[in-house]
Amino acid sequence: MQKIFFTPGPTQLYPSIKGYMREAVKDDICSISHRSSDFEQIFENAVSSLKQLLNIPENFHIFFLSSGTEAMERIIENCAAKYSYHFVNGAFSKRFFTVAQALKKMPEKIEFGEEGFNSEKINIPREAELICFTHNETSIGMSLNTEDIYKIKENNADKIAAVDIVSSAPYVDIDYSKIDCSFFSVQKGFGLPAGLGVLIANEKCIEKSVSLQKQGCSIGSYHSFASLLNNADKKQTPETPNVLAIYLLGKISDELNKKGIKKIRKETEEKAELIYDFFDNHASYKPFISNKCFRSKTVAAINVTDSKKIIEALSENGFVIGSGHKEMKDTHIRIANFPMHKKEDMKRMLELVK
Ligand SMILES: *Cc1c(COP(=O)(O)O)cnc(C)c1O
């Protein structure tokens, strides 16, 4: 039986991926030199199509990395000599913080839950150079309000604001004039095979990286911002990249652009409503996040008594859903709601949960 994956990532591939992969093999995409003009065209198409899709201003740079986690490490290395500040409400935002610790920085954090935080009153230490947000905390299905992120950046204009949008892109509508960098990996909302991270960064990030290098800080080697930029200016990458993934990202972005981002966002919201309505009205399974302002539109975490039983029963019927994250493995299920997930399939899956 062909299964449908509602897992938070890797997840269901876009149906068109098969065709694009066949095309890639036929056109020798996986054999061409990454210094050739054929590659430069693939690079250029992925960058321009993605910029159109996510409304990224011309003056932002797009860098290709290997994963979302790598993006965290590159941002810490290139944007903070010592002090980063982290908004932590789950496993992925915590990972951003521990990456900074591992790199021997001196990160600080605010931990919060459903009570949230007051963006006007939050006191970020004066020495902080970088503020790290996780827009969509995948481990618990909780989203931040982008307006809170913008407000904090506005009140701390001298600092760099970095936003993890790994499990909310392309749904989340970021105003790039109000943040400095963001990043995602492609195996979630973009419905692609894993193995590519995308970092979106403005000139302020580049300048910071240059100044850190001048001070004698390590900003990394081949994936330092300087090295990435130097190559991106030539529509290339420092190393031999995942050419197939960059090619597929361009193709999928073209496809989503044709469909229109407005429609994609509207469909995502409709499907999210379907999920939350269903569980708000369920006798025993309830959304883990009760505050509707913080409920993630793209990954719903649901409190259950025995996740294994539900997961197994759905799997026998062709639907794969996620378990809870780590310590919530048995007490949560997680349902991803990405653009490739069809409303009809979502309805059929929920009907079975009943
Ligand atoms: C999955 C995820 C990551 C990690 O991305 P990788 O590509 O697996 O390294 C980081 N942040 C969030 C919010 C995620 O959901």
C-alpha cells in the first residue's frame, strides 16, 4: 500500500517530485560540474524562484547548507563573538542554545510556555549580539507571533535577529525588512528529500561576520559567510553541493509560485482549522497547546493516552503520523499540515482517528 506521510519531517513528498527526479537524471543534473554554467543556471533559478515565493528582498543573500541544524551553527559562528540570546520553548529552540554553548559562546535564554512573554517588556542583556527565535517549535506544535519577533527586534535594533522557520516555511509570511536572517531545511514544508538547508541573510549579518574575522574570531572555514557569499556572487557554492536538491528546490518553488503563495496559505489555514476543530471536539484527545494564539498551523501536537496504538491503527490504513517528540513520544501524536497535504486525505485520516 502506498502510504501518506503526515509526519513533521521527513514528510510526504510533492507528487511532482518523481517527475522532476526523472527529468534530472535524463538531463545529467547529477553529473554536471558544480563550476559549470549549467549549474549556475540551476543555482540562479532556485534563488530567484525562492525569493519570489517567500517575498525575500533583492538585497538578502541565499546560502545553501546541509541542514537546518547546520544553519544554527553557521549563524552562531558568524553573528556572535560571545553573546547570543535565545527564546526557548521546546527541543529545537533549545538546540539553537546548546549549539552556542558547544561553540564556547556565552548564550543566555528565556524559557517560556503557553503563557508566552511580553515583547514590550522583555529585557535582553545589553551585550547580546544575536537574538535567536524559533518561529515554529516543532516538538510541541507551538508558533510565535511574528509581530512579537518584529517588536523585539525593533526595540533591539543594534542586535541581529535570527528566525528558525524550518517547520513553518513556506507558510509563514516573514517581513524581511524586520529581521536579519532566517533558515529552513527542505524535508518539511517543501516536501523534498532531506539534505539541503537554506540560509537567508542580509548585509548586517555579512558585516558582523567580517568584523568577527577581523577581531580574530573563528567564523568557520568553507561555510563562513564570507566564503558562502564569495561563491554565491558567482552563482556557486564553496563545496560540491547537493546539486539535485538545489535543482528540486527550484522546481518546487516554481510550482508553488504558479499556484500562488496566498492560496497555499489559505489552504494551510483551512486544514489547520479542520485539525484543531476535530480535536477540540474529541472526547479524550486534545490539542497540547490550548492557547489558540500559539497553536501552530503547520504541526499540531495532540495529547493522547497511548500514541503507539493510534499510530499503528492509522498505519494499517495507509496514514503515517508522527509520535510525540522524545519524552512526549507516548503521550503526544503530531500531525504535519504542509502544502502538499491534501484536505481530502486529512479528512479521511481524522475520520479514522474517530
Ligand atoms: C527539523 C527542525 C530543525 C532541524 O532541521 P534539520 O534539517 O533536521 O537539521 C530545526 N528547527 C526546527 C524548528 C525543526 O523543526
